[in-house]
Amino acid sequence: MPRSTNYFKDQTKDYILENYDKSIRILDVGPGIGTYYNILSLLGYHNIDCVEAFEPYVQDYGLEKKYKNVLVGDVCKLDIDFNSYDLVILGDVLEHISKSDAQKLLNKISVNCIVAIPFLSPQDESFGNSYEIHLQDDLTPELFTERYEGFYPLCLRFDYGVYVRETSGYVFIEEGERELPTNYRQYLNLKFPTLKLEQVTYGQEITEIKENKNV
């Protein structure tokens, strides 16, 4: 779908604010309606390019009016200097790419990268767009970590995760009716022993959590 879920957008926004000044160059891969631009531009980040595989979305969602540069095509096939950017965002993108192509793509990116991805999420073609098909609908939190080494979880819930190459030292676990199982929390402690597990409610921001700790 061209519209990204709202899961963990506040935490992702705060992660970027904590780690990057407003002058950085950002590449937004698979922008859809421009979700990340809409969030980040309000915060003062304007040096943002995007790569959109499905050309009709460029006009349908006014991407050329939002992004500084719009590249159209399959990100796995385009000749892009990913490392000329300070940050690459792949929001709800990797599930649309085969395992081997996704691994090759991430190997081209040495700068920090934010990957947001659904778990166990089958999806067929929609809007006449074959790129909407999920080619990695088997992903789970454990499987993501095995397939894509060098990434740290930033935010997790039972059906969605956000991962980063450069960790801030914590991982946010959403509480609710369907929480991550105890055995996965144990797995996190073993796999990422330096990360602090923080329990959050939906929509709670990093700044709010820090303020609560200082009370």
C-alpha cells in the first residue's frame, strides 16, 4: 500500500531528531504518499530525495513537489550512490524485495539505515502495481535478525519492527493485548545484551519516556 502504518513513527522521528541535525541528506526509498517527508519536513528536514518504483505514484501523490529529487525505478537496479547520503530510510520496503536482492541492496549501503517492516504479512498486487506484492511475507523478528546482520531493533511489536544500523542503546517494546512473547524477550537479551528494553504504549514518544524517568 502507498500509505505506511503509523506504528512507531513517533519513536522513529525522535531517533532522527536525537542523532541528526537538519542539514543532513536523506534518501527515502519507497515513499508512497510521502509519509516520512510529511513527518520530517515539519521538523525542518528538507534535504530529502526519494526513490519510487511505481511511476504513477509520483504524480498521484505530488512527490516532485515534496522531495528535492525524485528517482523513478527499481531501487535494486538503479545506479544510486547511497553513501552520498547521511541517512537512508526503507519504510515498508524490504518485504517487497526478495531475500537475495534485499541483502545485496543493504550491502551497498554503509551509512546508517532505518528499516521499518511488517512481520508475517502476505500481500498481493494492488492498485495495478506489482511492486506491492510482498516477496518476504515470512519475516519474523528472529528471521529479520538472521537475514540482515548488523541491524539493531529500535522498536518492536508482535507484527511490526523498526531496525537501525546505529543503535541509541534501547529498544522499545509495545505493550498491549498482543505483546511479544517472553521467549523473544529472552532472545533479545541474549542477542543484544547491551540494549535496554523499554516498555511503551502505542504512540508514546522517546522524549516522554525520558521525562518520566527524570521525575
